[in-house]
Amino acid sequence: MPTQTILRYPHPLLKKMCNPVLTIDSIIQALVEDLLDSMGAGPGSVGVAAPQIGVTLRVCVVDVSASRHGKDNNHGLLTMINPEILARSGCATMREGCMSVPDYTGDVDRATEITVSFVEPDGTNRVITASGFEAVAIQHEIDHLDGMLFLDRIVSVKTGLFRRKNYR
């Protein structure tokens, strides 16, 4: 499928709370494929959420396995429908970027370990515990489903927001 256009801040759909998926059908399967294609086309992208391509449904994909930050600690490709964080522990500040905010990065406090439940595209319910960079990426994508951007979680607007030097 063709790569979808990534919406950029301040597009209003990026601030909308997404609706839960009620039925996994061909429309949801096509959405998952669009998300995977769009993530693959993004420079260094480790995740993308449905609202970033203009769909306000609770679907996102995450894969940190090719990233130097996540290659040694990951669950591989995660395709998450109706994800929900069940537990959080630890806290660390990490620099985050986003395809919807391509010109900036920012320091954000996130849990260092999370337990998340979700439904896979085949209808299987799954619960995983993620840590480190993978946990951060999952939290970032779930924030998109809740109408939040990393900009909303910047530790300090004065000292924690950075203009990106190069974004390909």
C-alpha cells in the first residue's frame, strides 16, 4: 500500500482522543498496513499511530528492533489495537522526536517499564512488559491515541526543547 502523509503539528486531528476499534475487519487490516508502510518510510521511525495519518482510531505500530537504542531489548514488531497501559514503574528523561513534529526534539519523562495490553490484528489478546527504549516508544504512540504529543510532556519548555539539526 502507498505510504500515507504524516500529519504535522498543529493539525487538529493530532489533538483528538481516538475511538476504540470495535471490530477488526478489512478496514482495520488496511489501516495496519498503511501504518506499517508509513513507519517504514519515516527516517529512523520506530512507531506511528493512526491519528498521524488522519484516522482517529486506537491503532498504532511500534518496532524498535532496528534502533541502536532498542535492538537488544524488544518484542519485535508490535501491532497494537486498543492498547492500554496497565502498570508503570521507574522514571527517566529521554530525548524524543516525532514525525508529526519534524523540526524539534525534546526531553520527556517516561516510565522505564510498562505493562501494556492490546489486541493483535488477528484478534489475539496480548499482554507484554516492555522496558527501556521500547517502553518509551510505546508510551509515545499511546499518547498519540490520547491526543497528546511529546510537546505536551516536555520537561522544561525553556531547557528541554531543541531544534533538530538534520531530519531526513
